[in-house]
Amino acid sequence: MLVAASLAACASSRSGAPPPAAAARTPPAGGAAATQAQPDPSEHANAQEELQREQQKADAANRSEDAVARAQAAEALGAAQDRAKVAEAHVAYAQRLVYARIADVDVARAHQKVLEAQRASGSDRDQRVADATLAERDARAQALDLGQRALAAERQWQTLAQAQAARGPSAGAGAAAGATPPTAGTGSAAAGGAAPRSGPGTPAAPPPPDASTPRP
């Protein structure tokens, strides 16, 4: 279920109008750039699919005798697990933010009832004001608690996102291939056109003919 759909449904059922839009938030510099509080619906699903693929690869590698392949699979699996945790934390934060915004709407509605009770007349006016004031106090306490929970979830998401970004992408097979030593004749000397050195079995070039020696 999309978080945005939940927000719209809850708001319309309470007041008939959506609550104020949640401000987009991003992790501090160093994390994923321009990542909003509202997660991409595919973010969590893609992370879970990647995790399943890497788990299958790791299982297959563990059945092989190739130690390098097992190490690469384990590294890729760990990176996929990290990305899945970030996606889950992002969704959790967005859901907490939805609840906090709905609570803000409840506070505004409770305060409006206090104002209406103060403007009312009748013998029960004071009681109505007291009841409405107590309800507003409870609504504010609930909103504060939900706001603190949303803030904690945001910090958890940011912490995971920054840690995952600091570790960087998995090295995987690409890094291993990039670390392969160059083959013979492909180094900088060959690229620069340097002459190959004579090895022990390479015959020395004959000396140039002496111009003073008469030719037969």
C-alpha cells in the first residue's frame, strides 16, 4: 500500500480534506542526493528482488569450489542486504510521517472546537470549553509523540543511507576484473612505443659495418 494513498484516505475520512503536504526531506550531504521523504513505490520492491537474486547467487557459489566466486557472492549479498535495510527504513519513516501529519490535522480540529465552545452561549458553555480544551491537550500530546517517532525514524533512515553510501557499491566481479594484472605487451612501455628489452635468450644485434674496412 502506498504511503501517499494511506495519507489521502485517512485525511479524507477524518475531515474531507487532505492535511498539509508533508515537506520533502533529504538525508544530509553525503547520503543519497535529492531523496525525498516520500519513497519511490518501486524502491522497496526492487531492493527485495535484488536481495533474493544475490541470495540465490551466494547459495550457488557456496556449492562451488571457487573461493574467489564465494567471496564475491558474499560481498554482493552484503551490499544487497544494506540496500534492503535502507529501503525498509525509508518506508518506515514515510509511514511515521503520515501519522504525524494526520495528528497535526487532529490538533487543528481540536483547537477549532475550543474556539467554537468559547463563542457559544448557554449554561453549559464552561463545561464545553473545558472538555474541548482537554481534548486539544490530548491531541497535542499525541501529535508530539508521533512527531518524535517520525523524527527517530528519519534519523534511522539517514544513518543507514549514509553508512551504505560510505561503504560504496559492492566490488563484485567488476572490481575483480579491473584488478587483473595486464597481459604481456600491454603496459605503459608498449603504449609509449618503447622497444622491448632483450631477454637472456635473445641474440644480440650484429654491429654496423665499419666504413674503413674494404669490401671484398
